[in-house]
Amino acid sequence: MGTEMNWVYRVDEPHGSAGWRPYGDDPDRWRGTVATDDPAENAEYVAALVVTDLVSDWRMSGTGQSHVRVLVWEDEEGTGPEDAALTVELRPHIDGE
């Protein structure tokens, strides 16, 4: 009762000297809100859900891993990692390991 939280997430990919841009051909697929009502379902929990979805998508499409970052904010989307509750960066294996 009264413990519901809204976590907003976005997945970005590097974009050269311009910094970062929304990930993929359909950026709206990798941006959204997760509502939780359990205190254990925090920013880390939301990031884990998003990363699991990313990895599943990469495996199903056969594209392999991409260099991305997952940003999670409390209540509303911010501008970047400086105001995020959590930022997780995933980098593909360069050497194939």
C-alpha cells in the first residue's frame, strides 16, 4: 500500500563524437516504464529486466551483442547518466570470447 514506484528506462548506443543516441531501428521499443510495488524491485531489478530482453533479442535475431547503455530513472526520464538512478553499460567481446 503506497509503495508503487515507476521506473523509466532507455537504451542508448554510442554515436561517434555526437555521444549517445537511442538504440536500434525502433528506439521506442527500448524505452519505457516499469511499475513496481515491491521495494526489492528497484533500479537494478528494472535494468536486469531490460538487459535480459536485450540479450534475448540479440540471440533471436542472430545479430550478436551491441555496445549499449541502459539508463534507469525514478519517476520520469532524465537527460543522461548524471541524473539516472542507475546506468549499466554493456560492451561486446572484441576478441570473440
